[in-house]
Amino acid sequence: PFDVLVVGGGPAGASAAIYAARKGIRTGIVAERFGGQVMDTLGIENFISVKETEGPKLVMALEEHVKSYDVEIINLQRAVSLTEPGKHGNKNEDLIELKLESGATLRSKSVILATGARWRELNVPGEKEYRGKGVAYCPHCDGPLFKGKPVAVVGGGNSGVEAAIDLANFVDHVTLLQFDTELKADAVLQKKLRSLHNVTIITSAQTTEVTGDGNKMNGLTYTDRVTGESKHLALDGVFVQIGLVPNSDWLKGTLNLSKYGEVEVNHHNATSLPGVFAAGDVTTTPYKQIIIAMGEGAKASLGAFDYLIRQ
Ligand code: FAD
């Protein structure tokens, strides 16, 4: 059995695995796709100490770093359930069981969950085609690329309104499109947003297409849900802010999740299950970023080590 079994091969999981292996304990890492969201990222400019890099390049460096330690990498395998010792058919007294989609079962004294999250997509024509060519999901990551340009934000919840306020500081103009008849963000954010001179709010707007010239996006089409009219906005970018979905479906009923499905963790990254820790985008820790996921992965690993030496 493993001492530490990490589930997820993104920045949080890679960091957790390295910290565990450096303690000389038996470490494994299971990943559906090593690299996680970073694999889908074009430019990265906020990974501190590296001025500029690309997702796949960073993933290669991550993999190389993990492989320089004695870590068993179980790639292209999806975890489907986790069972506490002595519960629900797990006959082990002190080992947590992790079942994989392939039918295999892995056993470990402690587990670190780092299965990340995914941005909810609009699912309209042009969105995939112009992803990274105008279509963006993370204002902290890609916002500065649109300095002085007209952009839209889709989504009128807290994250959409926060993104619009943030972007309004340096882009030319922000159009906020909300599907509902009104914004859902906290009143204080709405007040701030309405005080900005370069923001237009459009409610009852259903985005129907991202348009472009084949190389990059040049606008967005939406239907006015009141009149049924179709309208087009000329834009250089759009930030889709309609939700971040944690990859925690397989953990429902096993440990405590927030109302958004995030794994609840304390300051030591412990979950509600003894011996199970969690890190990165799948958790309740705010601000989903690479550098944060890595720091949290290190913390979860040290938390697991502390747990193990007390057993
Ligand atoms: P992820 O990167 O999501 O990794 C999750 C891992 O778990 C993957 O290996 C996945 O295959 C695996 N997994 C999931 N479910 C299972 C399962 N059931 N069984 C086994 N394995 C599983 N952040 C920045 O700091 N700067 C940027 O410039 C930036 N740009 C971004 C651009 C895009 C397009 C996207 C999508 C995100 C961007 N982010 C950026 C955010 C950043 O990528 C995430 O915050 C970070 O990757 C989170 O790391 P993580 O390890 O928690 O999760």
C-alpha cells in the first residue's frame, strides 16, 4: 500500500507528490490526464519567477520534476470512489481504498484529493474555435492581454461582476451580459459596477455565438430574451464567467462538500475524513490559480505527513 496517494496530476497534485516523496514515504499519483487545466493554457504570465511560459511547457517541467523522485505515476486512470477504512466493503482496518474506472483498487494510509475543476462553457458556436483567441475564462490570467480594448463578460453572478469591475480598470469598455432579468451578484458589487463609466449592463441576454475572422474573435451575438431580437457586439475578447465546476462528483456522500461541490478543507488542508486531505481548485480555498494550487498541494502533503507520524 501507499503512504500517500495523490488523486489528480495538475499543479496541486504534482506539488503534493513531490513534497510527500521528499519525506521518503511511499507515494503514488493517479491522474486522468497529467497536467490538468495547465495543459489547455496558452500563455502563462503570472507564475511567479517565470516571466512567461506556455501550459504544455510548464506541464513538461512538472512531470520532469515529479519523475526525479520515487513516485509511482498512474496516468490515464480515473478514480471513481473512495472508501474509509472498515466502511462499505473496505475490509482494511487502516487503509483507505480508491477504486479506479478500470476496476483496479489502490490502497493507501492517506489520500490527497487534487482533482481540480473546469470552467462551465457557453456551448455556443465559435466558443471552442476562438478559445485563447479572444475567448477567455480567467480575468486574473488573461485580463491584461485586453488592455485598451472592448470586451464582454458573460455572467451576472459574483464572479462575472467582479471580473467586469476588474477589467474596467484597464480595458476600453466592458459589456456585461446576463441571461436573467437581473444581476445576481452581491448588492455592494452591483453598486460598484454601476458607478463605473465604461461599463454597460445588458440583462435578459442569451449569448448565441462567438464570431470571428477565422484567426481571432471579433464579436458576440446574443438574443434579447424580451424582444427576441438578435444583436451583435464588436469585441476583442469575452470572459465567460458562468461557473467553475469542481471535479468532485465521485466524492458526493463520502466527505463534506460545500454547496458548490467544493471539498471542504481546514487550514491544514484536512477534509472531513481522517487521513484524507485536499488541495487546489477542487477545494473551498478561494482564488483558483496555478501558484495557489501548488502552495496548497505542498500544504496538503505536509498535513498528510503530520497525520501519518501520529498514527
Ligand atoms: P487541475 O489543473 O484541474 O488538475 C486536476 C487533475 O486531476 C488533472 O490531472 C485531472 O486529469 C485529474 N482528475 C480529475 N478528476 C479525476 C478523477 N476522478 N480521477 C483521477 N484524476 C482526476 N492559472 C494561473 O495561475 N495562470 C494562468 O495563466 C491560468 N490560465 C488558465 C487558462 C485556462 C484556459 C484554464 C482552464 C485555467 C487557467 N488557470 C490559470 C487556472 C489554473 O490552470 C488552475 O487554477 C490550476 O490548474 C488548478 O490546479 P489543480 O491541480 O487544482 O487542478
